[in-house]
Amino acid sequence: MEVLRNKAQDLLAQGQAQIVIGYEAGTGGIRRPSFARTAADTARLVWDADCISNLAGYLTRPEIKRMGKTAIVANASTLRALLQLTAERQLAEDAVLALAVAEDGTVTELATAQAVTDHVAALPDALSAADREQMNLLASMSREERWVYWEKELQRCIKCYACRSSCPMCYCGTCTMDCNKPQWVPVPSHALGNLEYHTVRAMHLAGRCVECGECGRACPVGIPIHLLTCFAEESVHQQFGQKAGASAKLDYALGTFRPDDKESFIR
Ligand code: SF4
Ligand code: SF4
């Protein structure tokens, strides 16, 4: 912990970063985001196995960008999202200094997109063993069974949009869901509107979801909504060979084409 705090202090003191985003102790043992701009602020930084949330969503916020160079204490999810956001031109290449903390507390500075890419390449599967098991279960179902599964799950959705707010890849200034002229998707929580919201969101995240699980953790009614976007992401990976969050250089599979692309999906 001291190594991380000292590193953050040094970066701020030497002007290498104007803000360090990391984790601090919250109520009830949770780890919440921490924003250190002074040496005194860095005393709040913590790092342990409970630092699981993906902090990359803060990197695209205008108020954070205005503060200057950002350093971020980055778990695997944050690193993957950092790469994906760079690939999508939401962050300038090498604009963010990532601090990867090892189990023994040593801190590795990853100052370039290439350094982050190399680091991420050596990390294990993004999904937990439990989520992988659920994904395998979903994959083993027929399309009709999966439809029934999601229809049932999505009926419980209260349209609070916590899944959208917590997702680092949901950064649009105005979401289609909030458009009311015309009103594309009904505002109230009901079966059809819920299905529309989640179908649109899954399609927007297909090939872009970094499988951090943040949206599922944020859901107040316990819908495993991350499995829907992860499933869409893995479908794109299988079809086009592209993996979101693996590189800062990516021609988005669903936004580009090659003359020899498969057309088997056209029915
Ligand atoms: S859709 Fe969910 S799992 Fe995927 S990047 Fe967003 S928060 Fe993470
Ligand atoms: S967080 Fe859960 S309840 Fe809220 S909109 Fe997303 S799926 Fe629905």
C-alpha cells in the first residue's frame, strides 16, 4: 500500500500527473473510487482483492480530462477498457498513465498503449469461473431457450440504467434511450420496453464489451446483465477474430467490412 501511495505522491509532486484515480475504503468494507490531487489525498489510496470495480469510465469524463494528465490505479478490467477507449478514439494514445499493482504491492508504470497491451496479453480470462460457467450454460441452450431465459430475466428490470451508468463503454453524451423526440424506446419499465433497451444496448456493446462485469454488479435487482453483453462480445470474437480490450489499435468489426467477409448471417 505504501509503495502505491508513495508512487502517487511522486507523480503529483513531479507534475507527471495532475490527478491519480484509485480506490479508497468505503462504508461496509467496499472499495470506492478515490481522486487524489494532493499529497494528503494519496493517504486514502488502498489496494487489495476488493478493488474490483472498473474505474476507466472516469477517464472519458470532461471534468477529469480538464484536470490534466491522469494516472489511474488499474486492475485488469480497467486496463482492457483503457485500451478499448483508446481504440475508439475516446482517449488520446498514451494520454493516461496506468499503475498496475501486483499482489506483492509492487507498482508497474504502464505509460504507453503498447505497454498496456503487452501487460494485458499476459492476463488470464476476463470472466470469473462462475461467469464462464454461466456463459457455457447459455451457449449450450438453443436460441429459443436463450430467448425464454432473457425474457424472464429482463421482465425484472426496473429501468434504473445503473448498468449503463457503470459501463466504461457507455459514454455517449445522449443515449438513444433518453431521446424523446422521437421517443424510440418507451420510458416505463415493461416487458417490451425492457427488451428493446437491452437489445439495443447489447448490440451497441457487441465487439466493444471488455467483460468487466460492472453492469451486472451494479444491477439492484440482480439481473446478470453482463452475460448478455459478454455473449454478444464473444460472438463477435468468434465471427471476426477481434477481442475488445486487447489492443489500442482496432478497426471495429461491426463498423468496417472486408470483401471476403462471411455472409452466412444473411438469411
Ligand atoms: S457491458 Fe458490462 S461487462 Fe461489458 S464493458 Fe460494460 S460494464 Fe463491463
Ligand atoms: S441495472 Fe438492472 S434494473 Fe437497472 S436498468 Fe440495468 S438491468 Fe435494469
